[in-house]
Amino acid sequence: MLNRSKLLFCALLMSSAGTLPAFAEAEQDRITRITAPTSDFSRPEKYEIMQAGAATHRKRINGDAFSHPSANMAFDRRLYFELGDGIFKKMWVSAPASTKSSDGLGPLYNARSCQRCHLKDGRGAAPDGLQAESGSVALLLRLSIPPQNADDHASLKSGTAPSIPDPVYGGQLQNFATPGQSAEATVTVTYEETPVPLPDGTIVSLRKPVITLTGPGYGPFREDLMISPRIASPMIGLGMLEALSEEDILSWADPDDRDGDGISGRGNRIRSKLGQEVMLGRFGWKANQATLKDQVTDAFSGDLGISSSLHPANAGDCTPAQTACIAAPDGGDARSGNVEVNDHLLDLVTFYSRNLAVPARRDVGNPAVLAGKKIFYGTGCIACHRPKYVTPRDPLRPEQSFQLVWPYTDMLLHDMGDGLADDRPDGFADGREWRTPPLWGIGLTKTVSGHTHFLHDGRARNLLEAILWHGGEATTARNRVIALPTRDRENLLRFLNSL
């Protein structure tokens, strides 16, 4: 007979697939009423302080605010969280090494551990100048090329492939390499500044990154190479986003803008390596990962060069054109199917990622915060930043089961205009579309990460800059914010910083 610990771990493994039950029909009306956006801004809403339901933590707010487990986690599940934390922080080394459980890094890589990108489980910072620290990346670059033939077009149209990788440099640029190998390039980031005057006389300077690649290690870059920079997103609340029902998410989609409000969100569709089917994308800046395990294994492969059962290539993102990289020693273990991180460790990291708790709101009853909340709703921001959901019941994921959560995202793709366009398709997302990021925890970015860099490439140095970069479907809401009196704009920012 299995003991309780083994039963719990079996449940942990089963819960990696991402399939959730639907709501009971009898309770749907009640849930609809609860999750409807409020029109009363005279006081906080019931349970509003608990952004992730019972999983919300109310521990001391400091630099570790994003690193606590789900508050409703049973004691006997804490072990899996702590073990996952250890693997998340593990510093991997190149093969061969005396410690077999830690070798297999690279040969090409962006970071030596998950923690080096998601420092303290928080948001990555945009670099200024040369990225020079070995084994850590502030900004990674997604790479792809336009479809070259009918098969490429078919793969993109079906969701089988998110993009067409460069035949030499792959789908991601790795700017570090293990000894004896050549890094793919040196990345330098500079910025172009544009002043934006506001009606009250305030001048806001918006900066746009300019990426320079030098010293290509495997031949010149193609003229048609498409490059899109990324900073790491915060890790909190991911399990709740994975738990949301697909039906609930897509209920807000309006790809043809039939209601005429100018907002036409739509879901991305991508083939899940875990589920072996095309599924709704939920994670990543363009929603190009369907499940947390897909996200975790893709990061192991692309960022660290660590193979797994879902990404079995021990050379990571190395392409056949990079012959020295393909031939380099690897850390494949015959006991684990000749991969470098086994399924047991992957499930622990996935469990850890699923259960990083969202901190409780601060100052929810402050009059200025309530006034800012009213402005946030009134300017139309909630058309994309959907305030709240109820997650379905799921006995295999008790921490995420049947919780009222407040992520302020619709999880959909939206056209954000020319200013933020990277002109690089990703799955069904075109070069102007981005997934609405969740806002919970955004006001603690400085506390946890030591900076306030926002948007996909960190170009915004504060929340006001992030708002002013909004275009496309968000143009009307942005213009309403620009027109606000100074006090109202400050209250809006107070509300955002309370999340």
C-alpha cells in the first residue's frame, strides 16, 4: 500500500497535465455575479485584500515577498515546495562533472540557474549597455525567421510551431557558452529617448531599446532575422492562471470587435509538448506556452541548455549547423532516459512555480487608492485587465481549487500598437499582439527586484511610462489617462502600487 507521502506525490505528478474540471452548472450564475466588475468605489470589495484567495500570503512585506508558498498549502506538501525551490536555485555546471545531478549546462546558455533570471522570484531588469556577467541574463532575445515554404506556413497556421527558428542560431540567442565553445553573440543595449508632454506640464521621457549584436560566433546573421527582447516575468500566482478554465478566459474574447468598443482580444493557440495537442496559450509575453510544465521545460532547454523528457536534445537550442556544440560532452543520464533533468525534478520545479504565493493587497481602504481604482475602471483599463475570476474545483490542486482571485488580466492577446510591436509572429500572435500581463504584485516590484522596469523588454522605468507606451486597442484608455488632472493620475498610480 502506498503511504500518504507517496500518494501526495502521485497527485503532484498527475496535476501537471493542466486539465481542469468545469464549473457546476448550478453555481455558474453565482460565480458570474461575484466576478462582475464593481461599480461601488466607496469601500473595498469583500475579500479584495486576498488577491489569490486563500492561497494569498500575509507575511511581512520585504525582499522575499514573492518567495512564499501558497498560504493554504497543507504542511505535508511543503516538502515538495522546498525541494522545488532548491532546484530552482541550483547552479548548473558543464559536463562532465563530479556531481552528476548538476551537470549538463549548455553548451550554449543564458543563465546557470532559474533564479539568475527570476531573482527572488521577481521581475527581470532591463540592461543598460553591455551584458557582461557570465551565467546571468537581464534580457534574452527570441529569434525567428519568416516562413520559408508551405510546411512552415502550415506549422504556424496549425499551432504546431510557435515560430520558425533561425537555421543557424535557433529560436533564442545564447550569449554565454561553456569552456571550449563560442557564445552566439555579445548583446549591447542602448536607448532612444522621446519626450512626451502631459497637459499639466509634466514631461515624461519614453525610452526605446536599440539592440546591437556583435561578434557572431557562427557566421553572419541573416538579413531577415526577427529579434524580440524579453525580460523575466514575476513568478507569483502562476498556478492560479493555469487553473482558470479555458471557457472562462475565452468568454472575454472578441476577435472581431462585435461590440464595437475597440477591444478585440483573442486567445493564442499552441501545441503543448506535455498535452500533445493544440491548447490555449497562457504563459509567456505572447501566451506561447500552454502549461506550467511546458514553460518550465522550455526554459530549462532554451535558457540553461538542460534537456528533459519534453526537450530531449542534450545540446539545448544548438542547431545542426553548430557542429562543435552538438558534439560537446553532455550530462545525459542513462537512468533518466539520457536526459539531464529527470521528470521527478521537473515536477518539483513545476510544483514550486505553481505555488509561489501572491502577497495580500496593501491600503485597499485608503481613499486615494479607492479613487484611483475608480479611475482605473472608468478609463477602460479593465477591458483588458479583467479584475477577477473564480477558479474551478480541482482535488489534485487543492491550493488553486475554487478560489476567488484578482489577477487583473484577461489572458488574451491584444494589438498594442506600433510603439510596442516587435514585428515577430509567435504562434497565432502577430507582431503587434501581446498577452495582457497580470498586475498582482506590481506595486512590490521595487521592494523585491530593486527596480521598476516594466513591459516585455523593460523599457518602461515606472508605471506611468508603461501606460504611455500603450497603443493599438489601448489607445483610448491611454489618452484618457494622459488627460487626467495631476491628482487623479497620482491616485491611479497609488491604486496600481497597492496591487
